[in-house]
Amino acid sequence: MIWRGWLVLLGLALSVSASALSPEPFLQGDSEQLIAPVVTVPVAEEPPYTAQTTVDPAMLDRSKDWLAGYLNRLSGNIDTFFVDSFFSEEITYDDVKGSRAKLSFYTRRVLGDPVDYKFGLSVKLVLPHTNERLNLLLDSEDEDNREADPIESVENVNYTAALRFIVRESDQWKTNVDAGIRWGVPPNPFVRFRARRYAYLSEWELKATQTLFYFSLDGWGEETRLQMDYPLNTEKLFRINAKAGYQLNDEYFKLSYDAGLYHELSSKAALGFVAGASGDSEFDTTFYSYHAGVRYRRQVYSNWVFAEVAPEFIWHRDKDYGTTPVIMFRLESVIARD
């Protein structure tokens, strides 16, 4: 081939130049004679024959769709975890794995009313040697009852203790059974079953939760929740929540829904714009309480102490839907060991 010939010529030229520049000629016998060194020119080998795979447009489209869906789910999971870690009121009972405890204390001021206080404690302990199938739960009652005195808000707290058995946990389902007691006079034993389903609908991430429970003093009841997350990008998440609860003894539904836009400002701060409504179906299905506000939350010490300020407006039927300003301050610590 032509290029091989050019290599031979180039090799000869280089060898002659090297010999001419050598200070001492090579000697052969009794006569002085220049001897050019032997130049070996490598011969390129033909590449082995390999079979070629035909890439059709359909294969490329499938790969693109899979990658796009994977990135959307990854982005959604990152944002969902961040939002839940910062704003979730049930971080010790939700989908965050590992043992953890949450201790919170906040004060809330409604314009025209005295300042009130509330203390909260939640603990989830993963029992060892159970393959994370058994959890011990301790929780203060999440009620609207608040105290006018900070000390009384700590003392006058009702607690619930339960043992949770995880029946099934996968990428699509999570089911568990709780058995415990609500402390009080008299004590109120209960059993609770929860099933949660995860799904993806286009770019929406859905989480549907169905809970059935029985309390010895309150009877049977159920609660249905639907959470829909739409990741706008890796820093913003739009979330819609809807909840309906039914108590057999009450014979009507308690309803609520809300929507929020959450923005990850940094790894230590987040901002949420939230709005929602609540009501029931006691006489007619209606919503009679509305709210809209802002939540700013930030890590203030290490990675486990948070401070939050949340100004909002509320419109309630009892106040003829007049605009009432409300502001809330919260100090909270979340201790976790995965």
C-alpha cells in the first residue's frame, strides 16, 4: 500500500541522518565503512471482523424515553426527600428509613387572641435483629389544643405508644400494622393498618395512603390521603395534598386539601408557599376554613436543629371569613441515625 511505502522511505531517511550526525563511524573489518542500522517497519494488522448491530430509530426513542423517565423520577425523589425532611410533620412515621426522633416547640399568635404554645415529641426506633421489620413508635397527640403557658404546654401532653410490624415494603407498596395504646384516663388501646401505593403518572409522582383503625373508646374509622408531587426542577417542587377521614361514630367525613410550592434555597434553607382549605360533610359537604401563607425554614445548628417562621392569613366561617393574620415560630430538632 502507498502509506507503507512512505513509512519505508521515512525510516531510511531517518537512519541516514542519524549516521551522518554520529561522531564516530562504524568499522567493519580493516576498512572504514559506514553501515546503516537496520530499520524495522511495523506492518499494521487488519482489524478482526466483528458483527455490526443495526441501530433503528425505535431503539433510540425507547432509550431516550427511559432516560427521560429515570431522570424525572430521580429529580422528584431528590426534591421529595428534601421537602419531607424540612417540612413534613410526620417525618418519624413516613418513608424516611432508620431510627429518628423529633422534638419541637412552637408558639403561634392569632391577631386578637393571646399567644399560645405547643410542645411535640415523636420517636421511631428500629428494633435491632428484626431486619427493620419491627419499629417502636412514641408520639405526642397532634391536636389543635394549645396552652397559654409554655410550661403547661410541656406538661399537658397526651402520648401514643405503639409497636409497628412492617408487612411489606417495596418500590410500589408499603404496608404495616400498628398495635398500641393512647395514654390517658382511661387508656385507649388501638390497632391500625396502613397501606401505601406509589405510582408515576407522566411527570407526576403519586403516593396514595389508606389507613383503617379501631380505638376501644372511639370505635372504627378510616383515613384516605393522596399526595401528588410535580418536580419543576432539582430545586423546586409543586405538591398537592388531599385528605378525607371518617369516624363511624360521627358518621361524616372531615375533609382537607392544600397545595404548596417548595423551593430549596440551599442545602440548609428552604422556602414554601402554601394554601389550603378544610371542612366536613356533617350537614353538607362544604369547606369553611381557608389559609394561605409562607414557611421559611433553616438549619441553625449543625444538621439537626431547625428554626422556622411562618406568617399566614386565615379565613374562617366563625369570623365571617374576615382576614385574620397569624404568625408562627418553631424551634425543632431532628435526631436521626440511619
